[in-house]
Amino acid sequence: MATSRWGVRTGRAPALTGVQQVIAEALAEHLPGGVRRGELDRGGRALRWLEAGPGAVPVPGDGPDGGPGDGPGSGSGPGGGVPVVLVTGMGTSSLTWAPLLPELAGWARVVAYDRAGLGASEPDRSPAPTLAAQVADLAALVRHLDAGPVVLVGHSWGGQLAQLLARERPELVAGLVLIDPAHEDFRPRAISVIESLLLQIGLLRAARAPAGLGPRDAPGPGDAPGPGNAADRAEAAVLAHPHQRRAVRAENRLSNRATGQLRRLRAAGPSPEVPVTVLSATLGLPRGLRARFTAAQARITAGTALGVHLVVPGAGHAVHQDRPGVVAEAVRAVSRQVRIARKA
């Protein structure tokens, strides 16, 4: 088997575990307590995540910076308090949470996972992702954490998946924080076209990423760090995988074709009565479109006793990156409500 210039075997599995390592290094730069790696077998396909904060479950032999361990991490076991599970937006890896993780890890067990084919997780063998499969993976992860119901923090498309899990498996979800969540009633043709164009531009840039930072050069256990800073290495290693680019395109197609299914699921019945906070952005769209999007998001909490809708000034679609403190406070408030309810 061939080796990279860092001495890494270039088979697919070492490359993807190496990707998990460089993501861990990038996120650990901002976390004094470091991060821990987790992995779950989903029928021969590895679903991977990183944990931080009190109650994050150590992998045997795994260093606090996400360094090499004695074997694949399970990430199972009891956590501290109410675990917080982060669900990324469409086509996005767990790297997106870098600004938010330090705000949460000081007081909560935080789990940031990658969906199938994204980040460090292996791609699904099915020809196209489905809502059912993505929700099933999220449910399997929450069950595997073995810490009771969790607070789900979902950005954009991840907000849709978080709501679906709360409807389908209410025993797994204690609360929701939805960050500028996608909504089936807001799919203007112009927005879909712009999303697709931006997606193609992003993937074209990824395809031109320096070869030396590609997946075959992601460091494996025991290897010295390569060139560039940790965030650059992680981003390049993630985006250089051909299956990653296919997964991004496939999620974009899923978000467009699932509109009718999402409407039927929402109409089937009310969401469970758990604390839910919706955070709406203010920047990034023309005023009229932004107003329509915000109105659709406001309907998520309408009529729920435990629902809060907040409009975040100065924040674009990635509110967790533009205003991480606001998101962290919303997560803290929902977690506090969950703890109070459990004691009642």
C-alpha cells in the first residue's frame, strides 16, 4: 500500500480517521480541555463525532487534543448534565462549530458529529440520502451516548433534522435550539438557484485545494503535523475527498425534493412540548425575502408554551459563527429549562 509524504498509509479508512484527527486538532486549539473522538458502526459504515466539555467520554489512550488512542473510540457512557448534540447545516462538517464550541464546552457535554459522507464520517452506500436515513443516524448517535434525552442544536438543514427527530423519537429529545433553521414553506426559486450556484463555486474551489493537504496527506496516528495551521489542514482534508463533494451535492438535492414530505410531516401533528428556541438571522438576504424566512421560522414556536423566537441583529445565516455568544446563551437557557423540568 502506498504512503503519503507524512508516512501515512493511503487506504480509505486511515485517511478518514486521519481527517477526524485533523478536525480534532483544529477544534482543540480553542478548547483548553481538548476534544475526544467517537465512532459508531452503522452497518459497516463509520459515523464519527467529537466530544468536549464535562462528561465527554474519553477514548482509551486518547489524548485531550484528540490525539491517537489505543483503538476506535466508542464515545459511549454516562455524560454530565444534559448533553448537547450539534447538527450541522446542509453539506457542512463539524468544523463549522469551531466558534461555538468554546462557549459551550465550559459547562456542557457537547457532541459535534458528521453526517454520512461529510467530514470524517464514511459515506452511505445508498445512491442518495433520505430524510429517514439521516434522522435514523442522529437517533442512533443519541441512543449510543447513553445519557438520556439531549438538547439538539440544529443549524439550517440540521434544524429540520432536529425537529424531525423530536417528532419521531420524542423520548430522545429534551430541548431544541434551531439556528436560522430551514423551513419547507420558504423555498423560493431564486434562493434554490443561488444555493446551487454557491455550492458549485465552493466545490470548484475545493477541487483546486493544494494536493499536499488532501485526504491522502491527512496525518494518521503517531504522525507529525503537516504544513499550514490546523484549521486549514482540516478544511482541505475534508473537502478534498471526492465522496465529500458527492455528499454535499446529494444533500442539496434532498433539501429541494423533500419539501412536500416535510410539509406532510409537520401537518401530521404538533411537536412535542419541549423547550425550543428559534434564532433568526438578519443579514444575507434581501429585506423582503428575509422577512418571509423569519416569518416561517416564527411559526415553529407559535402556539407552544415553551417556545421562544429571537431575531439576532448583525448575524448572517451562520448565526453560530457571527454571534456565538447569543447561541450559547440560548442553549444554556434551554438546558436550564430541561434541568428544572427533570427536578419537578
